[in-house]
Amino acid sequence: EPEVTQTPSHQVTQMGQEVILRCVPISNHLYFYWYRQILGQKVEFLVSFYNNEISEKSEIFDDQFSVERPDGSNFTLKIRSTKLEDSAMYFCASSEGNEQYFGPGTRLTVT
Amino acid sequence: KNEVEQSPQNLTAQEGEFITINCSYSVGISALHWLQQHPGGGIVSLFMLSSGKKKHGRLIATINIQEKHSSLHITASHPRDSAVYICAVGLWGAQKLVFGQGTRLTINP
């Protein structure tokens, strides 16, 4: 069964460093999403992407964040200058309609 | 006010018990999702509903659009059902999901 994959599973970085989280969505899906979950809190929407552009973003998704689909398979989330409060689990999801399929997540730890 | 509220927040039961987790929402939705999150953190989609009822194995999900309420039931619960169950809604005119805070279910043998 097709699945969304994410790499790395765990990323540790120092405050101020740039990180890129990678996702490979399900191949025939057209909509892509990033969500995050701070430890002990609920999952929050960051951004959705369709037709090679951002279709919706939350107030969390400020200028420090960017997304890209650099080729036909990868979908990336870049955080330019990480802060301690960026420590969270980051989930990628993809869909062709309403049903979203989630990746296993990348745990980002900012020290 | 949270757009999606789940109850209870925590639920502990004995193996074999019938489990009900509730979700109420306050906005217009295109669909409601029930998700399962295991201790490792990964999220698995269980159901997507826009009306009525769906069943998959021992899991049943129902939704009442008029009352803006959904329930997830687990029959003959088993310790492997222990996880966090999350209700999430897709908003009309938007693609994002809005999540509830989750219900932590523990099934004891």
C-alpha cells in the first residue's frame, strides 16, 4: 500500500541553524501539507501546497518557514533559523481529495 | 474557544470493554476524521466521515451533522488499542485539518 515517507526520523540542531525536513508524498496525490505537534499539545496546521504554490498557511508559518517541491517526488519544509520553540514533531501529509495520509513524522529537537 | 473538543481527555478501561470517545465541533465542516497516534508518534487515519456511520473491524465511527457531534466506538477493546485517538475536521473552503486535543486510551489486560 502506498505511504507517505519522511526523513530524517529525528533531527537535532542548534538554535539559529537551518534545517530541511523531507517528505515523499504518495505519488498520485496533488495536495501536500505540513503539520506540527509540540510535545503534549495538539497537532497544528502549518501550510498546504497545491499546483506548485502555497494554497493556505497558518500564522505559525512566518518568514522563517518555506516549502518547496524541488522535483516530482519530494516535498520539503525549511526552517531558516531555528528557535528553541521550533522543537516539535513535524508531520507531512498528502491527499488527492479530502482524505489525508500522514507520514511517520520527524522529531525536531532544537538545543 | 476550541473549534474541536474531545471527551474524555483520558480513558482507562479493562480489556473487552466497549469504548466511546466523543468529538464536538463548532464550525462548518466538509469531513471529520478519526486518527490514531501511537506512542512512537506516527499518525494513522482510521475514518473519514461526512455523514452517517462507518465500520472497520471492531471500530465504528458515527457523525451527526445537525448536532455537530461524532463518536468513535471500539468493541471488545484490547490492550493493543491503547493509543491517542484524535478527532480532526476539514473546514469548508479550506484544505487544512483542525485537530482536537486527543483522547489518551489505555486498555489494561
